[in-house]
Amino acid sequence: METAFNILVIILSSFLAIFLILGIIILLYAYKLAKAAKKIGAQAESTVKDAQDFMHGVKNTVAPAFAAKLLTQAVKNFTKRSKVKVKK
């Protein structure tokens, strides 16, 4: 009976060692994956911030340009209907 017990202990300790090594390897890959995901998240956040800055700049540029377009259109309409001739 003692030999069966010894064989069982050897088999179980072998499986325990194999699963321990596999667990360590899986943890290392999970750490690398988490690190890569964190890096991708930081890059995405940077990209979103750049897009927000771009849109803010566009908003600040488009509003005065639109106002200038309306003003020039109003001046053109006024000078077309006016009897005063403007020299070009």
C-alpha cells in the first residue's frame, strides 16, 4: 500500500509542478497584455485630446469666418440695391 501511496504522491506533485509553471507563464502573459492595453488606452486618450483641440480650433476659426461671409454678403446686397456707384 505504501508504494501506491508514493506513486500517487509523485503523480500529484508532478501535476502540481506543471500547473504551477503554467500558472506563472499565464500570469506573465496577462501582465504583458495589461501593459499593452494600458499603452493603447493612453494613445487613444492622446488621440481624443488632439481631436478635441482640433475641433476647438476649428470652432474658433469658423465662427469669425462665417460672420465675415455674412457681412460681405450684406455689403454686396446693399451696394447692388443702392444707387451709389462704388468704384472698383
